[in-house]
Amino acid sequence: MSADSLMIVGGQWGDEGKGKVVDLLSAAFAAVVRYNGGHNAGHTVRYADRRFALHLVPSGIIHEGVRCYLASGMVVEPTALVSEMDRLSSEGVSVEGRIALSPRATLILPTHRALDGAREGARGSAKIGTTGRGIGPAYQDKAQRRGLRAYLLADPIRLREHALPLMEEHNRELKTLFGAEPVDLEAAMQEITTAAARLAPLLDEVGPALRRHRAAGEPVLFEGAQGVLLDLAWGTYPYVTSSSCLPGFAAASCGVGPRLLGPVLGVMKAYATRVGGGPFPSELDDATGEQLRERGAEFGTTTGRPRRCGWFDAVAARYAVEVAGIDAVAVTKLDVLDGFETLKVATSYRLPDGSTLDTFPADPEVAAVIEPVLEELPGWSSPTESVVREEELPLEAEDYLRFLEAKIGVPVVIVSTGPRREETMVRGDSDLAQQLRGVIEG
Ligand code: GDP
């Protein structure tokens, strides 16, 4: 195992606060890599009292000297990447020569966006809750082996030759299957070609670059988007994202061996949230859920949608630890639980026939009817907000973290007690905790 590289994945349904954790750690890495998804991801990173919303560009961009990679397993909308780079530049972040895009990444076209909206609209009450940005249709085209890959950005003539017929097909689908307005293809081509000219210089194979970093002894940070419970295979299918969120996919996406990846840090909130449809056993559809949403500002970065909120689900968390091989956990937003008299944690599920289940079921119809078995723990009376030393945490908060560790089977090595980067502590003396302490404290 390459001890100085690190893999960060979301351990729940996304939005766990990975942005803050990645940003906190990324200054110590030579390279930060995004390997899945597209601009459906949304990280909010705060730096020196400024907020940056990132969707495609790895969070490492905020730190001078970190090189950022978008690997082949991503789907990239050219205009979205250009606008994000422009916005970062206008905010004083240097992006020039610091971003590499895999020539094998799949392109999202304007017609993918239109198809996403039309398909989701046609699902009626069975909506998945997609962000409508064309991610699913682009991955679908990739699997159908008719997708466009990023290398075409360097050749406007071939780009047009490939993009036009595919978009014509999409337009036929829009019209005949959904009765939707077709996309204006000349305007769409104009949009793509303009962005292509800006992106062509970014094209570079990611695997060889990462091997060069490692050969030079430079550590690499892998930044997973979404979360394990949204993984295409291991999440709550079909209410999942259309890519794999697991660490193993990083190797496949970058074209490197799994040994290059390093230990896996799972990021989990001290409670649970999910956006869109699908099973969520510990969901609170009451005033307590509302309190979590308000206190935690649980509204999507990308869509602004209110997130569904509930108690920490230790069954789902342990399942995530197992399927993703999470070595240790960063617990975020502990401060959001300040002021609750009692807290609950789901420790198993009960089926309608009275039997219990201690793992996440494969069948969404089963997942929809299970009831969480909740264990109650005392809340804490003094706040954890902004606490940065483990010994200053209220006793009950420390007990809560120990309870989570016992239930999920791996140590909690990072605790976040506020959105700012300083509001963080490294816990314990495990090898990983020591490595992270070194990284954070420089
Ligand atoms: P990501 O996609 O996993 O990075 O998650 P989001 O960016 O959607 O959500 C994280 C949000 O929570 C951001 O607004 C952060 O500034 C904020 N945040 C992160 N950690 C903490 C924390 O420990 N406490 C509080 N109160 N907010 C936090």
C-alpha cells in the first residue's frame, strides 16, 4: 500500500462534507483526482472566509501547486468545465496549466441534458431525482458504445462529424418518445466547438501522469463524488447515480493498479441525509427532521433542493465500510447535533414480518418497508461547535463517536465541528490518524 496517497469517498448518500475534508487535506498532495460522475457533484469549499462551489474541478484547485485531474470514468460537459474554470479565475484562483482532462472521458452534449429532463419527467411518481444535467444519458451512451470521448475536443472537424449524428438521434428520441422540443443543433454545435477550443490544451492521459507522480515520491489524493449508497451497483438501485462511487472504480477510471490508491477515508455526517427518491430507513418526517435540515442547512449545492434528513444509520454505514473497504471515517457536522436532548442511531432493521436484518437489502421494495431499530443516546448540553481539541468535546459527544465506531467497525479519525477548515480535529493514534495529523498540521 502506498501510505502517502489517500482515497476519500462519501460513506452515505452523498453531500457528507467531502469538499471540506478534501480541501483540508489536499494542500499536502501533489495531485488531486476526480474519477466518477460529472457536474452533478457539488462541493462547497470555504477558504479564508470565502466560499467556492466546485462541480467538476477537483477541490485541490484552491491550493497553488496542486495539479488536478479529471479521469476517464467521468462525464464532462465542455461548457460546464469552461464556466467553472472562468469562475475560479475571476475569483483569483489560478487554473492555467493546472487541470488535466483524460482524452477518454465521456462528453455530455446539450441533447443529453434535454433527454435527462424528458426522461425524468416521464417517470411520474417514480422519479429518481436526477440533477437533470445529462449525466445518466451520457453514461448510457458510453455503455451503448456510441458516446463521444474527450479526445475529439482537439479536432473540431471530427468533433462535428461525430456529434451531429448522435445529437440528431437524440432529437428523434426527444420528439418520438417524449413529444419534447428538439434541441437547436447548430446552436448546440456552436456551444461545443467554442468550449472545445478552450479545453483541447487540457487533454492528457491521467494514468501515466499519476504513475509519474508516484515514481517521484509524490502523494496523490483521489476524490470520490456522491457516496457508497448511491453507487450504481451497491447503492439503493435504481435510486442511484449512474457511475460507480467505490474506490475500486478509481483504479479503473484512472488506468492504474489498485495498489496506487492508498488507504480509504470514508466521510460521513453525524446524522443522515439524502436527496431525491429512494429508500432511506432512518428518515425523520417530523419536526426533528426539520430541525436537522434547518440546523444543518441541508439544501443541495447543485440544485438548492431541500434534503431529506434522519438519524445516523449505522447499518447502512457498516455496509458502506464493507463494500468500499473504508479504513477509517471522518465524521462531519457533529455541531449540528448540539442542543438535541437525545439522539438516536439505527442499529438494525425490522421487516414487516417482525424479523430483523443487519445489512442493507438488495431489493428496493424490501428497503422501502424496513423500519429502523433505533438505539437512544443522550445528547450533550455544552456545544461542540468549533471545538478543535478532542479533550474539549463534551463527554456525551465522545460517547456518541465511540458508539458509532463500535457499530461500524472502523475508527473515527477526523471530526468536523463547523464549516471552516480550522473547525476540525484528528482523533486517536492510529497510523492513518498520525498521517492525517501530519498532513493537516503541515
Ligand atoms: P460534499 O458534496 O460532500 O462536499 O457536501 P456539501 O458541500 O454538499 O455539504 C457540505 C456542507 O456542509 C457545506 O456547506 C459545508 O460548508 C458544510 N459543512 C462541512 N462540514 C461541516 C461541519 O462540520 N459543520 C457544519 N455546520 N457545516 C459543515
